[in-house]
Amino acid sequence: MTAYEVAVAAEATLGEGPTWDPATGRLLWLDILGMWLHTYDPVTGRRTVRTTPQHIGAAKPRAGGGLVLNLRDGVGLLDPDDTFRWLHHEPVPGRRANDAAVAPDGSLWAGTMRYDEATGGGTLSRITGDGTARTVLDDVTVSNGTGWSPDGRLMYYVDTPTRRVDVFDYDAEGIRNRRPLAEVEEGAGYPDGLAVDADGCVWVALWDGGAVRRYTPDGTLDRVISLPTPRTTACAFGGPALTDLYVTTARTGLDAPHPLSGSLLVIPNAGKGLPQPAFAG
């Protein structure tokens, strides 16, 4: 079992969304409820933090520089000069953004959920660089991890309360043929954010499970890495060679949080990640 290290000791309320930015050599990660956007440079150890205008579910690099942000009231663009503007503004009372991912074609697949986690109150939408938005799934409760196979022909997806990691066939027309890849058994936690590695295996963080799991492309569980923080939220490969697995954690809702709850953890040399596409907008 690979030992973890503490990349950034923090007390994020709801740490989420680790994303490697190859253009800057930094890891982006968030505190959704704290409205913080963090960066971490693993070579120098330099860290930055900035506030966001609303609760933020994801921040992803853009092809031309800057970031695309999945925010409470829609998707916005942050330019390299820190100018912010809405790309797709769609406020819904009681709903907020959650996890998001950039597809092989450069579109953003952005998830939402109700603050009260009402069944079916969330969505998964595809947003392109010109602001066109299309709802892909409209009966989602807690939209979470999304990722694509190395050949771009499969999409993996987590709606957390289902306890499943699902897989779809994916092409330019969209997604179809939804089926389970793996199910997390009762008592082991709930699947949250995920990452796909260069072998096509799916890594998933377990909320209330204190672990990340690796499933092979046929759904076989082949690795479990236990962590001290019960609320592990998401994972992503980063570092110059994309070999280190970064894991975000949360302390929200815990009566006695572990001292590292809310920190950014890293599992060195966990595997080999895939370069992630930038948002084409």
C-alpha cells in the first residue's frame, strides 16, 4: 500500500475538485462552501488562495489561458487578467454547482445538486465555448465524478447516492447505453470524485469511506488506499510526470474531524495519469 503525504495542511469545509494545470505546473483545488480557489506548486511548495464570487464546484484550465468555473448560478470564465464574466448563467433557487470535467472535445460537463440533496434535483449539462448548454442528464441527485477512457469512447459518471460508478458509450453525438461499472458496498462509503489513469482504470474517492479505490476497465476492484480522513472527496493525477494522486478531503458535518480533514493529500507514484484536455473557450 502506498503511503500518503500531506501536500497542503488545511481546514477546508468541503475540499473538492483537484485538477492539474500543466501550463502553470500547479494543482488547482477548491473549498466549495468556503468559496476558496487554491493552487499548489509541488516543486516549490508555493500556494495561493483566492475567493470566488459564489459557491464553486469546479475550476478547469482553458485552452487560451484562464479558468472556467462551475459556480452556484452557472458557468463563468476567469480570464488571465482576472476579469470574470458569465458564459452560461442559469440560477435555480436552492441549487448549486458540484463537480465538472472537460470532455475530449473540449466541452465542460458540469454537474449540479440541490443544497438539501433532494432526489432528482440535480443535472449534468454540456457547455461549449460559445455558451451553448444542453442538459445531458436531468434526474440526478448529487452529480459527482466524471471522466473519460484513454481512447475517449467511454464516459464514467457518479451520482453519489446510487453507490455506483456508471459507464456510458461516448461519441460526438453524446452518451448512451448507461450501465454499472462498479458498486460500492454498504458500509464502505459513497463514491464521489473520480480520475481515469493511463491504463483505463478508474480511481474513485469514497465519501465516509476514508479511502480511494481503483477499478479496472471491467469493474474489478484491484486496489484500495486507506486514508485517515473519513470524507475523501475527489482525486486527480498531478505532478510533472502525472504520477502522483492528489486527494481532497472535507470536514463538513463531522462532530470530531480528524486533524487532516480539509487538507490536500497526495499519494506519490500511485500510477500514471492521463493528460486532461483544456476547456475550449
